[in-house]
Amino acid sequence: MSDREPVNIMGVIAFPNPNKDERVIRFIDSEYHTLFTIKDGESIVITRFDGEKMVLSCKYIDDCHVCVGNSA
């Protein structure tokens, strides 16, 4: 576990990295292999099957959780 105090962020009990400069969002596959990483606050582009593109900002919650777009 962690020696940091848990906080409730958007309904998730989280242990955020206290150093905001080191907050990295890691996207993984089903076997937990890293696909890519982005910094807290950066955006991803999702392309739908019909070709429509959605740009969604990503907010770091903790090393295992992220808020994508406005998913509250």
C-alpha cells in the first residue's frame, strides 16, 4: 500500500502522486503492456468507425485512474 493519505477524487479513493510534474497517464492493453503515455492535462484523439474524431482531455486521478473528457 502507500504511506500517503487517500483522497476521494471524483468518487475514486485515490493515492495521487504529490509531485504534479511527474503525473503521467499510462494507456495499457489487456495484458498491462504500455501502449503510450501522456502528461496530466494533455488530450487524446479518438476516431470513431464513421470517421468522426473526438479530442478528449485527460485528467490524472492517480497511477491507476484517469478522467477522460467530461466523464464525471
